[in-house]
Amino acid sequence: MDKGSSGMTRQARYEALVRAWHRDLYRYAYWLAKDPHIAEDLVQETCLRAWRSLDSLQDDKAAKAWLITILRRENARRFERKQFDHVDIDDGELEDKTRPSEEASMEQRWLHRQIAALSPEYREPLVLQVIAGFSGDEIAQILDLNKNTVMTRLFRARAQLKEALDTAATSGGQQYGRS
């Protein structure tokens, strides 16, 4: 039996990692793909690649960042393999299934559009922080950037969202679809 430094079998270690991080992986994959089926495929491929390279994970405390990095690379491979038609972010796929009020739903869709409109250099760190819950240090590791660069990009992303929100508020909420 293959036992790691923690004394767990390789299979038990893998299962513990998947159990601990599957929801976060799916949430991030869904944010990237905007499609539940593609998100599930991305998570499955991420788990398969994680199994194959599990021995390269030195510290289980770094597992979340390691898995998210694998997922990001798998998402990039998806575009290398096949050109997909662009999906409009307003297609209703992002709606919360709990059916919030119509106004809250419109505001949520507006916020998703604003985040999607950010340039990738600002959007990606923000999504990693807000959706996946990573710290600045973890985001820096995942994106292979200096932590100060990550913090600057997070600050600028929030500033751009605040500016868009202020503009929407001064224009009477018309960006939300209200008159």
C-alpha cells in the first residue's frame, strides 16, 4: 500500500482532498464556464489530473491552490481543443435557483455583467478572491504574480465596480433595467 507522509493511503488522501474542495472547484468552474455541464466536466478532469499527479503535492495545506491551478489550466485546454461560440452572460444560466426578488435578480445579473466586463487581469484575481475565497498570497501563487501586483489588481477591480455602481445610482438605476 502506498502511504504518504501523513500515513494515509494515496486513495484516502485523494478522496479527502476531493471531499474538501469539490464544491469550491465546481463554483469556480461554473464561474469560468457559465454552464453546469461544462463545469462538472472541468471538475472531473481536474480530479483526474490531480489523481495522476497527487505525488507532486508536497503539502496538503496547498491543495486548494494546487487544484484551482489545475482547473484553470484545464479550462484553458478546453479552448485550445475546440473553438466554442461565445455565450452571452445574460442567458439566464447565472440565475439563482432560489428565485430571489426580481429586483435582486436584476441587480445580480448587472453585477455579473460588470465583473465579466472587467479586463482579465482584474477579473481573474477578483473572482478567485470572491468566488473561491483565496487570500492575496494564494492568488499570487495561482497566477504566478507578485502579491503586491495581485493586491493592486484587486483594488483596481473593486474601484472599477464601485465606479460602475456609482454611475448606475446617479442615473436612476437604469443600468439595472428599471426606469
